[in-house]
Amino acid sequence: MDTTNNDLALPSSIRAVCFDLDGTLFDSENFYFKIYEEWLRENYQIPITKEEFAYYETVLDDALIAHLIESGRLDDSEGKGAVAIREEILEESIRRFEELIGGKSAQEGAALLHAFAERVDIPLALTTCSEPPNVDPFLDAYDLRPIFSLILTGDMVTNKKPDPEVYLSALEQLGLPHDAVVIVEDSPRGVLAAQNADIAVIRQCAYLLDRTTIPGSIEAPDLASAIEMIEQRIE
């Protein structure tokens, strides 16, 4: 197993694990990038890079279309505005959502979770800021609800990541201290949310569009490696 930053501290005895969803349990970032790239090229003849998408959509929180309009690359002579144009792209992503849920990365992520749950006897939590329509199909397609002791989704929190609310809520509901839990994340906002909650975090890097190292996070090359690291600390 190849990891970086793995000299950083994990709890000596892990008593629960919280898993993010998008980009952690399946490859949503590359899926959505493909939709954005195809849609903008076909409708506006605009090329975009993975780096642009990662920065403006994930770091700056859904700002790619506004950036393209403001920079003059996207001609919004019809006056639709960034919000309306982005809604059109989101409608396309919803139409194609089954491709993501039925894809190889989702199948592999679900299989790893089921196998992990069979081997360990600690609570597993799903802690995502995605809304139920983007969570339920994955849980139902792979019969994952029974393996999670706790499921927290975006409609259950007031403040989204990097605010630590979802992870602080998880700690409270699990009834565990912060130094007994590990979080598996992928995005900069998710890692910061874990750090803001003072919980150890492993960053699953297999699907990242932006591979910038985040100080203080333990990096694993893929979900299987992250689970292996955790399992070594479960008594």
C-alpha cells in the first residue's frame, strides 16, 4: 500500500468511521466534469480543463459559469445569466445520473463497503452534504442502508462543508469523542470540515481532479487503501 503523509496521527483505537459520498465512494468529479465539458463544447464551443472545473466548481463553490461569463469566454448575449445556464447543465447531469450510479467506481465502492462492514464490528456513518435525491439511488442500488449506523445528508444540516456541522453532528449522534473517529474524504472542503471538527481525516485520492496536498490530511491512493489503514487501528 502506497500512501503519503501517513506519518500523521490516526487514533490508536478507531471506534467509528465516517464516509463522505461524492468523490470518496464513487467517481463523481470526473463524471460531472465530462458533462460540463461536453455541454459547454457543444452549446458554446468553449473548452474547459479539469483544473478549471476543480477550482471553480469545488473550491469556489459552483462558480465556473459565472467565471466564464465574466471573463468573456462564454457569450451570454441572450442574458440567461450564470444561474440559469448552470441549471441547464445540472438538468443534463440529472438525466444521466444513472450512468454514475451504475458505473464501475460505484460498484467497486459499494463492494468495498460491504466487505469492510462484514469484517468489523464498529459503527459506519455516511456523512455527506449531498441532498437525498443524489444519495438515495446509490444506497438503494447496492443495499447499503443496513451497513450504516448513521446517515447524514445535506438536508439535515444548516451549514455545508467546510463548516464542521455535519461531523460534529455525527460525533454527537454516535456518542463518541473526536479522537475515536476517522473520516474518509476527498475534496478540500470535506477535508477542512473534518479538520475544523478536530477529527482525523484520510483523503481518498483516486478520483481527484485537483491533487494539491492538503496539510494535516493523511492521503491514500484509493478507497481500498484508506480502509486498510483504518482496519489496522480497529481492535
